[in-house]
Amino acid sequence: MMKGFIRNSRRGPAHSWWVALGLMILLTACTVKDSDGPVGSDDAVGPAQSGHGDWQVPGLVDRSGAPIEVKKPGPATGRTLDVTNFGADPAPDSHDDAAAIRKALDAAEPGDEVVLPAGTYDLRSTDPADESANIVLRSGVSLRGEGRERTVLLTSLNGEDDSRVIRGSGVHDVIVADFTITSRHNGPLGDDPDDGDVGGGPMYGIHLGAHKGKGSSRVLVENVGIRRFERHGISVKASREVTLSGNYISEATAVGPGGQGYGVAIEGSADQHDPDAANDSRHNVVIGNTFDGRHLRHAILLQFPTHNNLVAENTIVGSYLDAIDLHGEGEYLNEVRDNTVIGGQRAGIALGNPGGSKNKHDASGPGNWVHSNDLIGNRQGILVILGTPETLIEDNRITAGEDSKAGIDVRNAPGTELLGNHITGGTDEFWAIRLSKDRGTDGRGIGIPSGIRIKSNVIRQAGNGIRIDAGENLSMVENVVDGIDGAELRVADGIEMSQSARRSRAQTKKVE
């Protein structure tokens, strides 16, 4: 049995060994194959849902449930504008290069590409029309460096409200690629998730949003490195058809409450509930990115009623809180698949969130599909709480570590289905699947698991099997539980399981 092969920070050589392995994975994951066109889901299966108009099926589908291809901007067809011809100097510690880059963008027409040759570009000024941003994108004009390790944008922004190195508002058909964004901040990096008074550098590396009620669309951010920022490495708000691919995000300067230290954030608007609106947040793709989570609060976050997005094939090593987080503001019908999450201090993937300073979080929305992920050495592999309904958790591979508490932890999560997951590892305090009462957060989300189906899961060589402390209308059938050090099944007194539960192999060792 694999026990004790990961520890949390500052706890000894096992942790150091596993972090070293995780960082090796990070390094090898930095090179991501280019996608051969728009990204789509292989299948249109998943739980059918209701309550959000005629959007019924999770993932990259249209209203009818048919798979779609997310549109990406095409390659440049016009001129190539070299920023050094507009006065930019790629030598380190030069004069302000931001003005020259803006001149090149202003001179470009749709179809053109602005190129940043290898070097370091000092961004010391902001756009005359927007004091919050060094560079403002234009529709149809791409911005490209000569490689993530060769072209560096070095900003002097340092803690200004809403400051952004690159901003795009209501833009479309734009490629941003092949450079690194960082800052002159030389203070400590974020390491305390309860401290909201530290930070530095820009608030956002890249910020894509709406303009006059119309979101950005058909934007590709590819092979970009982002570090030494305070809030979000890449922020996508009230927009659609934005693809984030092959990026490397690390080193937030703060990880405190109120939105600090997010690697990627895909957001709707707090007051946006109309799927027909031009700024409805949907059909965004976060694929093949790499996150060094040692100084990230969350690596990937979905928030507010954003829906039908895809989060896939990302590699995350460590994070202070839940690595992939549906943040408890009604996020629905999203697909989270084929991600690798290693060594997070909280959940690898979480649906529902108890926090929130300005917006009080609780449940995520219905119909999210979490499948085929590799979750290794996290506190919980998958956590569903606070009334998040009708989540399908399917075919995930969960390997527990010494500090892991649960493979799949379900609380107030009506209609959740656990199908075909494989769970192993852990110590005597670990349970592969656990159902328990949700104590809620400030009175929100209190309840017990209800309508939960646990079918065809395989639990082998684990600390303990299935534990049910609370629940009603529960079904458990055809699960395989063997090679367990502790209890195969523990059901609290007074809980009635459906008749099918008695056919589970786990039922052979029921412990009250």
C-alpha cells in the first residue's frame, strides 16, 4: 500500500521528495503541444440539467447539447510590426518601452501582428486613455514575443487599484503569445492565506473583459508566463470563446482573502443571469496550462454564473486553498477533465465555497461534470459542499497521501453522483468516500447529503473505504472495496440505504 509519500510544507523529507517530483512534472509540462484547431469535448454525455433556460448539458456544447468548436482567432494575414522600429529597446533597464509598444499597436490594422523581439521591455508608463494599464489590446491585432523565456515584459506597476499590464475590453480576434509578464516587485511572495494586507506588483497580468455590455471573444492567450502579480495572473470576465493554452503561472505576491493570488479566473458578472446577453460568460477554455502553486491561493477559479466552460489537461503542483475551485456563486454546467493536481493543501477540485468578503459564497450551480482527473496527495481529492446540486463525479483517479482526509468528500450536495472513480492510498484517518452533514457558513448551505448515488467505484489499498455519517435517499451499488487497512464501510445509526446497497462488496464489513 502507498502510504505517507507526501507531506505538507515544512514536515520533512517525504514532502521534499514529492515536491521535487512535482516540480519535475511542472518543468516537463511547460512545453505543451499546440492544439490542432478549436478545442471540443469528445462526448456530449453528462447529466441533463434544468433551471437555466434551455442550456442542459455540460461542457462545450450549444443549447441543444450538440458539441461545438470554440472559435479561435486566425493567424496574422497582414503586416508584421516590430516594436523596436517604434523606439522600443530590448536591453534591460532601458527607458520606458511601453509607449513604443502602444505606438506599434496604434499603427496596426486588423490582421496585423505586433512583434516583441527577444529581450526585456521596461513598462514604466500607462496608456494615456487608461491609467490602470500599460498596454491596451486592439481587436484583430495580435501581440507576440519570440518565446516565453526570451521576451520579458517588466512592469513598474506596484499595488495600484485595478492595475493591469495588458488589458482587453470588448476585443475580439486577438492572439497574445510567447512572452513573460513580471514586475519589479522584489518583496516576499504570498504565503499566508489569512493576510490580506500584503502584496505588490500589478493586480492583474492580463485582464480580458467587456466594454459597453459586450464581452471579449475569440481571444487566444498562449505560451505566456506570468509571475509577481497580486490578484489574478489571467482574468477573464463576462466574456466568451477565450482560450488559455500552454501558459505558466506562478509567484503571486499575495494569497489573502478578497481575490488575491488566483492563477486563472474565469468569471461571469455578479448581476448577470441572462444567457442571451452579449456578456454572458461561457465557452471559455483553460487547457494545457501549468501552475506552480507554492504561492497561489487557487490555481484555476470559476466564479459567478459562468457556464459551459472547459478546464482540461492542466498541471497544478500545490496551492494554499482548493486548486481548481468553482467558487460558490452559481457556476453551472462546466466540464473539468483530465487535470493533474498534486500536493494541494486543501481540495484538488472543489465545488462550493464558504468564504467571500464582498460577495458571500455558498453553492456552485447544477450540472457540473468532473471526470478523468488525476488527483494526488491533496487534503481532499474532490469536495462538494453548501448545497451544490447535481454534480457528476466520474472516472477520477485519486491517490491519497499522508495528510489526505478524503478522496471524495460530499456534504450538502443534492443529486451528486459518484461513478467509476478509482481511489487508493492514505493513512488510518483517510476515507476514500465520505458523506457527512454540512455545517454551512454563516447560516448558508446547512444540510445533509441527499439523493446521492455511489456506483462502480473501485477502492483498493486505502486507509479506509466508505463512511456515511449523514444522509437520506442514498444509493450504493457495485462498488469494489478491498485491500483496506481499516474499515471497508461505516454507516451511522439510523441511516437507511437503498436495497441496492446490499449488493456492494463494501457491505461485507459494515461497522456501526
